[in-house]
Amino acid sequence: MDRIQITGGKPLNGTIPISGAKNAALPLLIASLLTADRLTLKNVPNLADVNLLVRILRNHGVDLAVDGKRTGTTMHLGETFHLTARDIVDTTAPYEMVSRMRASFWVLGPLIARMRQAKVSLPGGCAIGTRPVDLHLSGLKALGAEIDIEAGYVVAKAPKGLHGAHIDFPKVSVGATHNVLLAAALAKGETLIENAAREPEIGDVAECLVKMGVKIEGIGTSTLRIQGRDRLEGAVHTVLPDRIETGTFAMAVAATGGDVVLEGAKSAHLTNALAVLTQTGTSVEETAHGIRVHRNGGAIQPISVETEPFPGFPTDLQAQLMALLTRAGGTSVIRETIFENRFMHVQELARLGADIHLHGDTATVTGVKVLTGAPVMATDLRASVSLVIAGLMAEGTTTINRVYHLDRGFEQLEQKLSRCGADIERISSG
Ligand code: UD1
């Protein structure tokens, strides 16, 4: 298994190109199941999660052709995927695949909508909490699906097809909103989703569905009104920039000091996180090319933050923020309100000398003068990148094991950082 080795203490300076958003690319790839025509997606990131989902989609009968590598100065990022689901040959998404990536469960809605039946394994994914799927299932039932759970599988039927419904989610869920939105696109009549998640990735999927012929009102709000169609057309759509990758590199610059332009990043997708960074004493400004982040000297200021659904501070940046605050000049408080078990990075950060106390959903982080490099273990996607940030700040060498977690969601992480001056390398175990 590969490891990443970092020798900390170097500031970051330069430009980092931001990739297409993983969390938009995944549901957009799944949207290809809704039409027999070609869906072309540009700016798809090259990630392990994307490759795994492609395997699942191919198993359902989706044809994929890849081209259009965009040439950066030395990096190749952003591929173009042409997906065609002319015939769905298999409506089962097997355990061996779905258990490795939670978002693949979102094939359920589109499969029932188009094929009137589906058998999809209950999901796995990062071990950051129990992560039930009750909201997905109740939403799809409201659209007319009959659902049973059999031997770890969701077995769904809708012999007469799906119909529009009024769904008021009792809790905000990104995945349930995607699943129901995708299904409603091919349901007969109007679907009203209230308390929908408002994450920009949902807006991106909705914009793509509009190009495929669906009428959707309220994009970007918590109320989505969708007029389903019997048949959707093909479309060409560009995946929006990854706000979590953007926020991660912004935290890394805040942590090490330096001056970096996050090329192609959109600050409107990150208003809260950028405001939080500013409170820590980091300068953030929008430029013609992206977001410029700089911190030259000066202490990191302690802050209090809680994670919230968009537009609040994202849970997917909580671990990275915590890594930054381990070196703050005082005590910070972070409350995690989305996932109950998303503090697995705490014990690894402690191995570098961080002073963090956990009490229920709240972490109290008292800044220390020095972090010291150590071997650590990546536990989930965002936790692993928080260890990278801590390693960049630490004195000496940090070795991160189990980096396959990082490869699920960060494209060319070591290259992007080392081009800005970080001493970071991947050690392949052959
Ligand atoms: C998505 C993101 C993930 C992010 C999370 C929250 C993708 C691929 N993943 O995950 O990176 O951390 O949103 O922003 O986009 N819940 C239920 N019942 C359900 C569904 C969810 O109780 O049926 C709960 C979850 O346990 C959690 C909360 O709702 O406490 C939010 O989860 P949700 O927004 O659904 O997260 P995901 O879609 O899994």
C-alpha cells in the first residue's frame, strides 16, 4: 500500500488548479442512466471514486468513451466523459461495488424511474457515522416505488412507473435530495421537494437535468419544483469546481503561510468557509483567475465553528480546519452537527502533538507551539487530508499510511502541493 511522506515547515507559494467536484461528478455520471441519448460531462476529475462508479454504471450497460484531456502547464486535469445508456442491461447494483462507495446507492432512483425496477445493495462508504438511507427510501416511496429490504439489498418496483409527489424531508440530506431529484426527472407529473439540500453540487445536477429537458424551479433553494418527463435528451455539461478541494488547499496555505491562487475556484460556493478562514487571520480575495489565499507571518487566531448543511460551514472541511487550529494562538471549539463519528482524525493529530479534547459532538482544540512529524493512519477521505495539512506544518517527517482514502477524492494531491514548494512525496510499495 502506498504511503505519503511529508517534511513540514515549507510555505506554499504559486498556483493550484482546482479540479471538477467529486460530489457533483458522481451524481452527474449517475444521471446518464436517465436517458438513452449521449450525456457528455466535461471536467470530470480522475479519482478512485469516479473509476469505481464507472465500473458500476458499465455493469448496468452504460457505454463510456473518454477524451478531451485539458492540458495545464504541466498537469493534465479534467477529462471529458461521453456516457450512453442506450439499453440498461442489468438493474442490480451489487454489494461488492456499492459497499465501497456510498454515493453509488444513488443509482436507485434513476433505475426505478427508467426501468421500473431495481435491486441495489445498501451502501458502505467512509466510516464516519451510521449514515442511514431512510430519507432516500421514503422519498422514493412517495414517488410510487414499492420497496423491500432483502438480504442487504433494497429491492424496488414501480410497475406503473413513478409519479410526482410532495416530499418534505424531515432532515436535510444531500444524498436523498440527489436520489429523489434524479428519480423525479422521469416521474409523471410534478414533484415538490421541500427542505432539499442546497449544496452547489445539487444545483449542478439540476442544471444538467434542465439541459436534458426537465423543467426545474427553485434551483439553489431548499424548495425544488420538478416537472418530470417520459423521456430525457442527451446534453453537454461541465462539472463545477470542487469547493472542498478549494477549501482544503486554502486551509493548507493558512496553515503553512505563503501565497497561492486556487485557479478556477468559485468563492460563492464557499462563503462561510472563507469567512472562517479570514477570522483565523488569513487573507482571502477573489481574483480574475480564482481565489487568492495568503498568510505571511502573524499568529493563527482561535475560533468557534459548527458544521451545518450548505450554506453553513461544511462537515467535509471540519477535519482540515481542526488541523489548522492545532497551531492557533489559543483555544478553538469545533462542533460537528452532521455526522456523529467524524472525529477519527483527532487521535492521529494527537500523535503529532496536537492538544484536542472531545466531548460528545464538540472538540476543544488548544493551539500548540510545535507539531512534530510522526507516522499516522488515514481513516477516511477528509480525515486523511487533515493529516496532510498537519504534516505540512509539523517539524520533521510525517508518514501517512492507507493513502487510498486520499485517492478517492483528491486528484494529484502531492503534485499540486509540491509544485507550490511542499516537501511531499508518494512512496509506492510496489
Ligand atoms: C454527502 C457528501 C458528503 C458530505 C455530506 C454532508 C457526496 C458524495 N457525499 O454525503 O461528502 O459529507 O453529504 O454534506 O456528495 N441521513 C439520514 N437518513 C438518510 C440520509 C441521511 O438520517 O436517509 C443523515 C446522515 O446520517 C447525516 C445527515 O443526514 O447525519 C446528512 O447526510 P447526507 O447529507 O445524506 O450525506 P451524504 O449524502 O451521505
